[in-house]
Amino acid sequence: MKGAELIGWASSFVLLITIMSQTYTQWKTKAVAGVSRWLFVGQLTASTGYTVYSYLLHNWVFLTSNIVLLLTAIVGEWLYVSNRRRTAAA
């Protein structure tokens, strides 16, 4: 593995852990306070674009990272909507 590729994988790992931690916290607490719906909408949009871009460039580091970020954005948005409905119904 080349040095540049190692930096890419390490950076992707840090980003994925950060976003996944936010999603996990949101799932565990079932809270919507302080969570912007636009975070996940923006992440979903950007990750979709970056996934296509990474595929077209055959950049496997960013393709893998953006596919996982895309899935995390989908889960985060679903949790946001579910938690918001639960809060509104209470």
C-alpha cells in the first residue's frame, strides 16, 4: 500500500467513525434536539455525488468511504424522521 493510499484510508476511517458515532448517538438517545435534518440531506446529496465521482475515477478509497457514508446518511435521515415523529406524538 502506498503512503498516499494509507493516508486516504486512515482519513476515511476517521470520517466514518465520526459520522457513525453521531448516527449511533441519535439512535441510542432517540433525540432530535441539536440535530439538523439538513446534515443528513446534505450528506446524502454529497455522498451520492462523490460515490459516482469516485467510481468514474476508479478511486477505491473514496468509493468505499462514500458508499458507507451514503448508507450512514440514509440511516441518519430515517432515524431523524422516526425520532421526530416519536417526539411529536408524545
